[in-house]
Amino acid sequence: MWSRATNEDPKLRYGAEAALLAEHASQLTGRKDSGLLDTLALAYAEAGKFPEAVTTAEEAVALAKAAKQQALVAAIHGRVELYRAGKPCREGEKTVERGLKDVERGQ
């Protein structure tokens, strides 16, 4: 699911499919898995559903905080800023760090 939502090669990205798979997986876990919710947020962003991406990522942050997963909390916070700026997160060249720099520069 992660790769289908974030692959740097647009021929290998399928945001809508990734979202469907992640929605199903999240439902199976009762939306209690912060990692799956993070993946769902990534997929929503790739599919252009940025408000849903932000809401889902914030849900993931709450679960990660409760589980004391500080590294995951920090990573998701960075991605939320991309989603708020209307940008998906991509592997490779368009990493989270570079995406955040783009947001800071207003690109």
C-alpha cells in the first residue's frame, strides 16, 4: 500500500487503489493501528483527498502518541504539513524533508 501511494515513478503510483486497500486494512484493525492510518493518509493525499489525509494523519498521531511512538509522531507531523499545503508525499527525489522545504519556500 505504501509504495502504491508514494512511489516516485508515476506509472507505479495508484493513489485510489492504495486508499481502498488501506481503508479496508484500517477497518479490519478497528482503526487502531497508527501505521495503517498513516498509510491511509498517504494514500488519501496521493488521491488528492487532502482534507481526509489531514484528518486521518491526525488520528494516527493520536494513536502513536498514546503508544509512545515518538519517531512515528514526528514523521506523521511532517507529512501533515505537506497535506495541508496540498502536496502528497513521495519516495525518492520528493522526500518528506524536501517536500517540507518546498512548503516553507511557498512552492
